[in-house]
Amino acid sequence: MFKQHIASMTGIESGYLIFSLVVFMAFFTGVLVWLFKADKSYIQDMGNKPLEQ
């Protein structure tokens, strides 16, 4: 399915498209892993920062 969409695009090198997809997925996965492994008190403290004076 993806190959058909990538092959139909003209003027764009498919290697750049695949590279950008891999970078995006790696970043998104890294953020999710950090989110689930992060200390919950740290997340709560950062969430309350805008409300402090």
C-alpha cells in the first residue's frame, strides 16, 4: 500500500520519505516509552508549573 503511494509521487526521492517516516516513528516511540517510564510525581509537578505564581 505504501509503495503504491510513494511510487505515484513525482519529484520526491522515495528514500527521503522513508527516512522521514522512520525518524518520526522513532521519535514518537521514544516519547511514549519516556512517558510510561517517567516518574509520575515529576509529570504532576510539571503539570502544576503554569498554575504556580
